[in-house]
Amino acid sequence: MVSADVARARAGVTALFFTNGALFANFAPRFPELKDAFELTAGGYGLIIAAFPLGAIIGGPFAAKFVERFTSAKVAAYGTFLIGIALTLSAILVAIAQGGGAILAVPFAILFALGGATDAIVDVGENAHGLRVQKRYGRSIINSFHASWSLGAMTGGLMAMVATALAVPIGYHIGFAGVLFSLVALIASKYTLPGRDGADQDEPSIHRLSAKNWPVPLVIALLLLLAISGVLVEDIAQSWSTLYMRDYLGASATLAPAAYVCMLAFHFLGRVTGDRFVDQLGAKRTILMGGTLIIVGMSAALLFQNIFVTVIAFAAAGFGAATTVPLAMNAADDVPGLKPGVGLMVVSWLMRLSFLLLPPLLGQAIVATSLLAPIVILPIGGALVIASTVVLEERKPVQD
């Protein structure tokens, strides 16, 4: 039986994941305004947008230290507050720069990088605390937290669409979102678990996922492979599926985003239902099924190369990839030989590094071949998802 304190902690962590997804998603749809406000070239625009992931790469290695010193709950909540401040100040600079303030691009990039650095630290904090709550819960709930993040991102995107349609100035829009979600995060922190991380490391649970007792570098590499192979589906769908549908398959401008939209919808559905699959089938079988869905779906898209099959294929791949990152994070938090939070920090940081490297690599592959290249890569990613499960170990602790 789950105690009221643990149930409240689950609600608190769910809210923290939601706010983390919603904050950045409010800003992203308004990125085109940066180019005009700071009078940027296409290359300059790309560089200034890269400040956020670059900041995340710089800040990520400090995440475990912050969690150890301040606890995962405080890092997640107060870090979200700081992200809200960084994004609000960034938006104010964009508003001030309208009509010729190119010199403000530098302080914007610095603030944006600080937001990215804090986001990387918050990511580790909220995952670490979510896994603490999961141990107390006695069953898999980590996927539901990531589903809350996805719902927050969709909510933030919708808020941005409405704000843009109503011509709300970017400073007011992001300022409102920053205050709103920062307050939600601070309130949510009141419901989190007390005490320091690691205090309940031996808390018995019905189901526990960890990495095998292999050399740490090998374990980290395989968990990273699992996470990146799953993220490939999201990245390719976001960056290339609409272009592939329009320019390679000849879809109309209205229909071209359908593959991406269906991937998002089924990715969210996969996270909502993921914990039930893990409890019924186990984490390894759930990931094996997910990898198989990615292979079958995207192989069908390669074989038939038509609009309808491609949309269905991305939906299947989105559902299949949904649990890869949450379960990789779960196992990374329990790597034999590492302190709590260290494995989680390393995998999270290296995964963010891949976010910087993957897009240009895919771009070069497309230049050398065609828009079919990302579709060819995805079944390979599904196979790597399956292969990487060798590092996972599921066990049931002995009950006293």
C-alpha cells in the first residue's frame, strides 16, 4: 500500500517534469523572432540557437555535485525557477532589440547558455528524484513522469501558438510562462520526498532495474547507445520527416507534417502506457518490443515509400521509442560502483552532446545521398535498441 506522502511526492515530481517541458516549449516556436531582432544571418541564427545545448553540455558535468549538495528535489524545483528567470530575461532582450539591437545578441546568448546549463542540471535532479519515488512506490512509474514532460511540451507549444496568434509581445508571453511554471515548480517542491538522496538506496521494491556488474565504461556506453537509439526517432521525425514527406514523397504542405504529429502522439501514448508494460512484461521485454516496432515500422516505410505507410511507420516508431530514454535513465541511476546520480549525470550529459552532433551528421548523410538516408538509419537504430538491452538486469530484492 502506497503511503499518502509517497503519493503526494509522485504528484510533485509529475508537476516538476511538466514545468520543465512547458518552459522551453513556450520559447521554441518564437525562435524566428531572434533572427529579425538581432539582425542575424542564417549562420548566426544557427549559432545563437546552439547556445542552449552548448550551455547544457557545459553545465551537465556539475549535475551530480549539485544533487549531492542540495538534494535532487531542490535542484529540480529551484533550477526550474532559474530557467524561468533566464528565459524571461532572454525574451526581454529580444523585445528590446526589435528594430536593430544586434549588440544584444551576445548577452542573449550568455543568458540562453545559462538556461541550457541549468536545464541539464534540472534534468538529472528530476529524474533522480523520480527514481527515488519509484523505489518507494514498488512498481514502475518513471515512464509516467516522462509522459508528463511530453504533455508539458505540448502545452507550452500550444501556449506559444496562441500568444503568437494574438500578437502578444515575446517579453510578456515568456515572462508570464516563466512566472507561472516557476511558481508551480516551487509549490511542487513542497510535496517531494524529504531527506538526502541515497538515504533510501536500499529501499525494497517489487521491481528494480539496474545495469549489470560489468566495467563501468562499457555499461555507460551501452546505456548511452540505448538512449541515443531511441532519441534518433524523435530527432529524425522532428528535423527531417516533414521535409521527406514533402520533397521525397510529394505530400502537400498540409499533409507533410502528419508523420511528425503522429510520432508525437504515439510517443506520448507509449509513455502513458509504458509503466503498465514494464510491470506486466518487464523492462527488457518492453524495450525489445519497442525496438522491434521501430524496425518493422521503418522497414515498411523503406519498402513501400508512400505517404500513408510512412505516417503509420513513424507512429509505430514513436510508440516503440517511448520507453527507451526513461528506462536508460532508470538503469543509469543504479550502475554498480557509482554513487547515486553519477551514472544518471554521465548518460544525460553524453546524450545532450549527441543532440549537438547528430543533426549535422544526418545533414551530411543527406547531402551525400538523398532524403531517404534518415529513413534508412532508423531500422538500424531499432536494432541497436535491441542489442543494447544486454546491459540491463532486472531483479526482485529479497523481502525480509
